[in-house]
Amino acid sequence: MSTFFIAGTDTGVGKTHATCALLHALRARDLTACGMKPVASGCFETAEGLRNDDALALQAASSAPMPYEWVNPLALREPLSPHLAAAHEGVEIGLAPLRDAFERLRAVHDAVLVEGVGGWLVPLSRGLMASDIARQWQLPVILVVGLRLGCLNHALLSARAIATDGCRLVGWIGNRIDPDMAAVDENIATLRQLLPAPCLGVLPHGAAPQAAAAGLDLTLILE
């Protein structure tokens, strides 16, 4: 069983894109793999209930379609920080129902990738942070670094926070979210030098997850 928490250096750095690429890379190794987004804010109404684009992408990239309620057990309407979106709906976020869905997925897959929400220190409720999912479930962390101006500071601060919380950073993925970023190769080299975990790959701008998966090296986290 391989389970990982996919964290991001910020909102909008491509956690879902990277998680989908990882799912395709795992499936290419003949592993059954599933993505999960325990908490999603910014959902839309459907005949089946609230749905979130990121969770639907994870569901589609997984080895087999799982019940949406397992992939995204807590769907919130407003595109806000989860603690605010939940408060507006009169919901108190707790980890127990999220863990139940995680265990269902883990029981039928070789690998489960749990995507966080926003950055490492996003509040879920009073006294509960997004990072507590990784910490309490004891999940090793893969950090998605959005390659743009400021990424060095965001990546190093995130890595420090992950370690401070007692979690293990096992690898990081660069995502070319800004195709015009200056000195991108030097920035990647700096990240390789300073981050305390290996680079699993750099996702090119505009590539579909299945194509981007070919550039990921999972050897260091699976063997």
C-alpha cells in the first residue's frame, strides 16, 4: 500500500494536475491507484448533488470510477477557504467522516493519493488545519511547487512547516504554471539544492496529465 498526501506551495499551483499525473504514473506501473480530495470548496450543483472540478478530475484519472462521496466526502459550495465556506453552510469540519472514506478507498487500491486544499496551513475549522490530514493519518508528503516568481520562498517555507509538523517530505514536483518564468532552470536547480527531498519531475506547461506522467520518476518513493 502506497499512500501520499499531495500538498501545494499555494492555491493555484496545480496540485490536481500533478496528482492526476502521479495517478497515471502509478497506473503505468500496473498499480491500482485512486485520487481523493477530502475537502473541496467551490462546488456546483448537479442532479446527483454538489460536485467539484478537481475531485472529478481525480475520479477520472483513477484506475476505476469510485463513488464520488468517497473521492470527495465534503463538498462545499463557495470558493473560499474551507473554514469560511463550511461556516456559511453551518457545517463543522471533522476528520472522522473523511477518514472513513479514505479507508474505503485504501481497502481496494494499491495506492491512494490524498490531495490537500490550498497550501499547507489552510484552516478547516477551529483548531484544525489542512495539514492535520497528513499529520493525523501519518501520510508521507509530496509537495507541488508552482514554478513562478516567488516559488523559492514558498517552497522552502512549506518544507519547513511540513517538518515542523512532524510530517515527512518524500519528494517534490515542479509545475510550469508560468511558461514565461525567467531563469526557470536556475530556479529548479536551486530547489533541487535546497529542498530536503528529491525532485520527482517537472511537469511541462500545457501537457495533459497522462503525457506529463512520463516525466515523473517514482523510484525513490516506491522502492
